[in-house]
Amino acid sequence: MKLALLILAVTVNAVVQPQGAPWGASNPAVERLVSSGPDDARTQPVSAPLPRESMDLASIPYRIVYCTYCLTEGKRNWELYRINADGTGQTNLTNTPDVDEMYPHVSHDGKKICFVTDEGRGRDKVRHVYYMNIDGSERVHVAAYGRDPCWSFDGRSIAYLNDEFKRFSRREYATAGLSFYHLDNNWRSRHPNDKLEHLYAICWSPDGKWFVAAVEGGMGYSDAIIAFEAFGTRVFDLAQWGVKGCRPDLSADGAKMVWGETDWNLRIGDIDLKAAEPKVTNVRDLVRCAQKYKVYHVDISPDSRHIVFSYGPWAGGQQVGGMAEGWNLCVGDLNGNWVQITTDGNHNKEPDWVPVH
């Protein structure tokens, strides 16, 4: 029986991506693959990008920002780009060949972007948090030794994680503590829970009361997605609701959450942040690709009808600043259909919807 299942898995991998096909080449095949879970012998659906014309991308009224490792004035570096949902209209928002910009997150009114930069070399490199206008103008420094910034719903504050050590690290969980930067009067404050550590990919709820985040090797967790109070000390492990993995993202109305459960599948669930304790129901798969690839950095559209995410070879690094050659952006609906919208494979990562038409 085990031999038969192994043969089936190998056969499915061959169907989903033929030998010699370019990374991310469109392939409408949808097959079955044995689950990797030790206690789950059921098969799971495996999919690959559909032909672009199978989705009406032009009707999606939102743009996307993302980071890409590209040529700028003859030099390769990380830049922030904006693109239409159908893959047209690529625009470089930063154009800084000597500075790496990454991890863009757009304010809820669509007017500003917060992001990080890596400045300096070797052991002297420092990760900084900035924000700027949506067109790339008027850059403002927020903090040094900070990472993973996100906006409050009213656009008046930015939350960011503090580096665990002064020595530079690309480890996504090398963090200790959370800080707030308030745009009015340019002042900062600390989160009241001084036990927050090894968090990454924080997301602030629309009502301002909660954060969701991934945590690895800290706060008593090995690898988990948690919800914690924005201005209190209560922390809840969402694993009790079937939420496991990393990089959660909340919908604009705070009613849905998407995340990556493994390197090769993305999930969605209905989240209730108004109850006494956070609760997630109706958990289900959105995308499950062959295990020779990765799907990461999922973000749900402002109208909760589409997702955008990174997709590419398994060897790519998902951490901020990690090389991921062959990774492209994909857009999908909530029914498991998805298409590739970039084709250059320039380490395209961390997409975020621009929440205005």
C-alpha cells in the first residue's frame, strides 16, 4: 500500500509540472496527492496555475504592490513595484539602485505604503522601517532596527517589530517586542506586553483591538499563529481552531483570515474577533500546489473576493530579503482557481493589495 501511494505521489508531481517546463508555466492539470500529515491518509487536491484567460483579471478593481529583485540603473537590488491585477502597468515606485526596499504594506485608504530597507553591509547592515506616499514620494523614516510594519485602520499609526539583536539577521523571527509609531506629532510607544518575542508577519485588525501574527520558538510556542490584544496582554493560540502555519492576513472587514499552512498550501477561515476570545471557523484550503513548489505571502483583496500570493520553486527563500529566483505573483479566487500574473521570475514576493479602485 505504501509503495502504491508513493508511486501515485510521484505520478502527480509529473502531471502538475512536466519535466523541462519553465517555472510557473501554465498547467490546468488538477490531480490528487497523498497528504503529508502523519495522521491523515486522505488525498488532497493539488493544482497548478490555470491559463490567464480563464479568469477575468481586468475586472478586479484593485492594484497590487510587491517587492522584486530587479535591474535598476544597471544594478540588481530590491525595489517596490506596483502592478494591475491582470499583470499590466508595472511601475517602479522606489528607483533606488543603492538601497533595498522590501515588505510593502499599503494603508487602508490606499494613500501610503510602509516598508523596510536594508542599509549598510555585512555585520553593519541595519533594517529600517519607512513610509511614503503611494506614488513613492515623500519618504519618512520610522525606526532603525525594526521590521514587518503594518498600518492601523485609520492610517494614523504604524506597528512594527523590534530586532532581537543589533547584529543583522534575515531570520524572520529574530524579533523581541512590538512598537507603535504615531504619525501625528511623530512619537513612539511600546506594546504593553513585554513578553512578545519571535513574532513575524503581524497584521492589525480593522477595529484596532487585535493583532494576528506568526511566532516561532518564542512565548512557549514552537511554530504557531496567534492572536494577541493590541493594547493588552492576552494571547491566544489559534491552533485550537485548526489554524496552523504562518503569515496570517485579515480581510478589510476583519471577518476572514488567510494564511499559509505549509510551504505548499494556503488556507482561509472565518474569524470572529468580537467574541470574548478569538474564534476561527469554516477553515478550508484555497491553494495546494505540488510539493516541488512553494506558495507564500498570501493577501486577501479589500472586497474579500480574491487573493494574491507568491509562487515558485521550492528552493526559494520566503524570508524578507531571501533570494527566490523563479518566484512570480499569482491571483486567485476563493474557489481554488488561480493564474500567474508575472512571468519574469525576479524573486517577486510580499504582494499587498492597494485598497482603492
